[in-house]
Amino acid sequence: MRNPSAVHPSTLPNRTSHWKTGAEEQAARRESAEAQLQVLRALLPGIFARFAKLADPRRPGSVKHKGAVVLTFALLMAIYQIGSRRQANRELSMPTFWENLRSVFPDLDTVPHADTVARFLEEIPAEDLLEVLIATIRHLMRNKKLGAWLAREGYVVAIDGTQKWTGDTTFAPEALHRKSGPDGIKYQAYVLEAVLVGPHGVSLPLLFEFCENDPAAGPETKQDSEHKAFKRLAQRLKQAFPRVCFVLVMDGLYPNGPVMTLCRAYHWDFMIVLPDACLPSVWEEVYGLHRLSPKDQRRHHWGNREQLFWWVNDIDYTWEDQSNRYHHMKLHVVVCEETWQDDGETKQSRWAWVSSVPLTKQNVVRRCNAMARRRWDIEEHLLVEKHYGYHYEHLYSRNWNAMRGWHALFALGQMLNTLSLHVDGLWPIYQRFGLQATIRFLRETMMAPWLDRARLTEICHRPPQLRLIL
């Protein structure tokens, strides 16, 4: 395992069912479904209320399904990992599923068609749906439900870009394009993700920003980029959480003057990967000053690895902006050299980060192991979204605004699933089955007559509780 503190098993058990009778299976299905519904009961009414406050662009006389119901249907597609609109029409319209669901959420009074959802998302601004995701995260922070994600310096946020879609023909003028071969062109939808990462490898979607071209701009106009998207994302993050302390952890694309200046202007801490070929003037000072202060180092045993940290503080860094103005700042660089044994062979690795605050023997291990190395969790997060049932690379609509709306709703659904899978009633199933099989287990339970609707109605009248086991 990359992270010795990870709690997830690296492999799932390879054995037959441990339930011996149908009664045992039914009891397990009831307990699991009720545990998930308890989490949804704590959060879904607030999300439904925020959906209901969004402006409905449809003609009032032609509305059959309330806007909140239409958006909740799309959210249920994310929660139960439905891979297409056609599958949603086939499976999420089952009467047993909705009868069970309405026992807990009576406001879901109609069942929309998935094509109705797609048309609705073409008209409603995707930014409004992203605000619902932000408001839900803000609600969890305010109610102290994300304590496991809170480090001493603040919430650790990993930021990275990834490709959502690529093709030989474009479906929207906002899509980026690049040369492919001598005469070909590839089009892509590229998105910058911000994720809350916790100490046990558990991550929650926080924010995203699409790289998109201006449809009205000419072909000679320079395309959007990840750095430009980062500026927009950072501004939105600061507006959404003006008083929250964040620690940004990012890869080797981001150690540059504009990014670090922006982080300091917003009073954010950061730990950014520093490649050997990046900031050569800084590396020159690092090696020169390290020879003058050899005592600035610390050894540490971490998992099966022996670590040697050494660092240099207060490095002068100057950068020039587009207006030919020079800016000066102090940087702090730490290098981690590791050795470990693997099948009798000694292996080595080397990591380097630029830090926003000075390094000391008291904080270097925490900042590197508990903060900077969490950047890899966003890679695992994106891997889950792409290959573990969330259909990240499926557009669901070839309208650019609708595609962004689907993306926001699936991020919200993934967040609800992550919280649901870390409660007492579902954690044993999650450990035994894994992510996709657990979601499929819950979906099959809700769509078949396994549940007692009288017990589900009782859940509707209980005070909602959200107790995570992180």
C-alpha cells in the first residue's frame, strides 16, 4: 500500500456467501438499506429543498414533474450508479423501487423520464447545481461532520486536472482541441477537480472547473488551460468558503509564481510537488544552502520505509508577470529520501515539495506524510470515478451545459455514497463486497420486495442522524 495508514483492504475476500439462510440475507439487506436511507434522510431533504429554490426555466402550464423531482431523479442515477439514460428508464422506474423510496421521501411524487431530465439540464445553469454541492459541503462542515478531514492546519484539498471525454469530432464549441497526427484533430472535455482528502484515503468531491473555450472567440484565440481554470476555481473556492482554512496539495504543474501568489493572497497553506526540472534558480539555492545547514534534517520510520527529510527555508524567489512587473516571495523546500525492502531488494525513492511555511523538526513529518502525500488520493478518487461505477467519462448529454450539470449531480451522488458507506450498518458490507458490489447490492435490495415498508415509514419520522466511523 502507498499509504501505511490506509484502512481499505488491498484485496477483497474470495469466498462464498457467509449467509446460510434466506432469512439471514433478508435481515442483512434490510439493515444495509436502512443504514443508507438514514444517511440520505439526513442530507437529501436539504438537497431537495435547495433544488426546489432553483429557478425553473420551463413554461408553468407544461410542467408535469417538479424541478426538484427531476433533479433528484438524476441524483438517484448517481447514487445507484446507473450507466445511461436508457438504463435509468428501464430500472429506476420500477414500482417497488419508488414505493420503497416514497416510504421515506414522500415528496418524490412522480417518476420523470430520463430524457426529460436531460432536457431540463440543458436549460438550468450548471453553476446552480454546483452551488448545491458547495452548500451541502458547507452544511457538513458547519455541523462538524467532516472532522476526520480536518488537519491541524485546515482541510487538505487536492487539486488536479483530468480528461473527461475525447473524440475525433466535437459536440460543443467549448471543447478543447489539439493536433493528432499530421492532419487529425482530437477534441476533449477537460476538467480541474478539487477534492477534500482525509487521513485514511477517503475523499469527497468539493469543487470542479471545466477548461472551456469561448464559443464566440475565433480559431486564432488562445485556448483555455489548466492554469486559467485554477484561477477561476480558486476564486470560486474563496467565495464559497471565505473563512475556512485550506491546505492545497498539487502536482508539479503548479509550483510557479502566479499560483503561489494567489494562494498567499487567499491565506491558504500549500504543499506543491517540486520536480527537478522546475524552478532551477530555487534548486540552485536549495543545494547551496543545504551544504551550509546540514543539521536541518530528520530521520523517521514510516510503515516499512526509512525516511530522511532535509529542508531549506527562506529561499528568495522572483517571478515576472505578464505586465513585466517583478514579484518577490520567500519559499521553503523539503526533500524526502526513502528506502525500503521489497522481496529482498532495496528500493529508493525521492520526493520534493515547496511549502508555504518554514519547515522544522517538529512539523516536517506531519506536513509531508499527513498533508503533501495526500495529493495522491485525488488520483485514487479519479480512478474510482472512472472505473468503479460512476461512469465519469460518459457525457449523458451532448449539450455542454447539460454535461456540466450531470457532472455536478454525479459529484453530489458520489459524496452521498462515500458518507453512506462509512456508517456502522454498511461498513461491514463495504469491506466484504467492495464499492461497486455494495452499490449493486443496495440497488437490488431497493428494487425487490425485501424491505418492510412499515419500518421504512418509521425512518421518515425519526430524527435524522449522520454518524460516520472515520
